[in-house]
Amino acid sequence: MIRHAKPAALVATLGLFAATSGAAAATYTLEPTPSTVAWGHYDGTDKPALTVKSGDVVAVHTLLTNNPTGLKANGVPDDQIEPALRDVYEHVPASARGPGGHVLTGPIVIEGAEPGDTLEIRIQKIDLAIPYAYNGFGAANGLLRDDFPYRRTKIIPLDRQAMVARFGPGIVIPLHPFFGSMGVAPPQEMGRWDSTPPTVIGGNMDNKELVAGTTLFLPVFVKGAFFNVGDGHAGQGNGEVDVTAMETSLVGTFQFILHKGERLPYPRAESPTHYIAMGFDDDLAVATVKAVRNMVEFLATHKGMTRDDAYMLVSVAGDVDISELVDRNKGVHVMMPKAVFAK
């Protein structure tokens, strides 16, 4: 059985874990195939790719968001284009695609999950699946569309041993792999949710803090939760200004913990060093307000602070960072260092 200390970000009282003792946690592997991907959406009516119990661990292989033809045209050798990517592009029917463009692996159903619960996703490990990434911009995308009214894609070699990207002569970027998109199915009234704009379900958050060792907390809106993951990034700058990061295929190992009856107002996360509160909106100012309110609510609820003091603490000790500016809904996250709290 895999054991972890209780994450302080959510578990403020006893008894919030679903029972994970008494039986060893199961471990699964989920590969991307035409029947185990959700192309461009989060949807609670999709056929589950895998069903697990609270406490179980799943190693999930995800595919980069590009097609085999495009990769080949930009210089990727045939033997470095994943067979799974070819299979998905050849055999997922058009009727099952969209409205977004991300190929997500899942959905993973968590037994017993119901609306009003919280799903905790412990990101145990993230591995590179291929030795390259790409970055690209297009005439209709990115923050500086008027400055760059054309398309360009750059293939970036990844050095797995040194864990760096060889961006160009004399330019070496440390790798910090994370998944741009992790989310659950939306409430039924929202219908099939486009994989592009992040929202209360999580989704395409493009938050570079969600690396291995971090725990993500998402509200549950449908029975089973229906978790999807994809849009692998070898690394990214805050803002993701040209619309892509170092896009690549990743294998992530996740443990799922279900918190029954614990309603979470908005996605949050916890790293070994920080509490993280997120906000998403088409208006960057509104997204910022949501993120700050999210952190104030967390501090008041789980740190026993008055709302006045919580608001003040965010101002004097928290960092308000831009996750991304290019997914229609902009992303903002507030970073609160754990070190400010006395042991």
C-alpha cells in the first residue's frame, strides 16, 4: 500500500479520506488508444477508459497535441513518431472529436465519487515519453498575433539524462515536466466542455507549478468524477505567450484520493513548499479576483484566519502569478509559501 502524509491544503479535519486501509491500493497502467482518449473535451457521458477506487494508482501515457503529418513536415523522423499517436489520428472518428484539439487520456472514473465531493490527485511521478518537444504559434493564436501573422513550429530536442532542452545554439532550458490539462467532467448543464478554456473543473490550466510531488484538488460535479489528463509540457514560462509550451508526450503516475462530502469551491493545489489557489476567466482582472478570493477562502477555512488577516497575508506574503494568457479563459494562481506558518 502506498502511504502519504495528509496534505494540509484540504484535510483540516479528520475522516475526510475515503477508506484506503484494509486493502492494498491497486496499480494500473492506462495507454492511449482510440477507445481510451477524449479528443478535445471533458464530458461525463463519455465511455470510461478505466474505473478505479480511492487510493489506487494509475500510470497514464499521454500524447502530445500535434498530428503525425505535422510532426513529419517539421523534421521529426518516422521512427520517433509514436505508433499510438498514428493509431489515434487514424481511428478516432470525426464525430468523437472536439470541440477542442487536445488529445486527453481517459476518462478515469473513481468509484463512489459524487457531486459535492473533492477529488485529490497526487502527482507522484512524470516521465518523458519521447526525446523531443515542439513549440509553435499561428496567425490566429498567441498573444502577439498582429506581430506574428503567420505559422511556425520548432522541434526542440530533449536530453533525458541531463533533463534539459536544447532550444538552440548556446540556449539550454532546464526541464520541469507537467501536464497542461488535468480536469474532471463539468456539471451536466455545461454539456461537453471544450478542452481549451480552463474553468472550475480544472482542465487546460497550463499551470507550470503542477509538477511531480504536487497535489491537485478538484471539485466533483458528476458521478464518477471522470478525470482526463493530457497536453504534456516538458517546460513552460508563466503566460505561455505564443499559445504553446514545450509540447511533448508524458507518462504521469497519479494516486487518486476521494474526499466524501467535502465541497471544494474552486481548483487548488499544494506543493512541498506552497499552497496554490487558482482562478480562470476571459477577463484577466476577473481571473485574478477569483484566484485571490480562492486563497483568502482557503486561509480562512483551513488556517483559522479571519478574512481580514487572510486578505492582508495574501498581499504581504503571497505571489500572484499568471499561469497562461492564451486559452480564452486566462489563468492566474496565487502562491502562498508554507514557510510563513510557524511549525
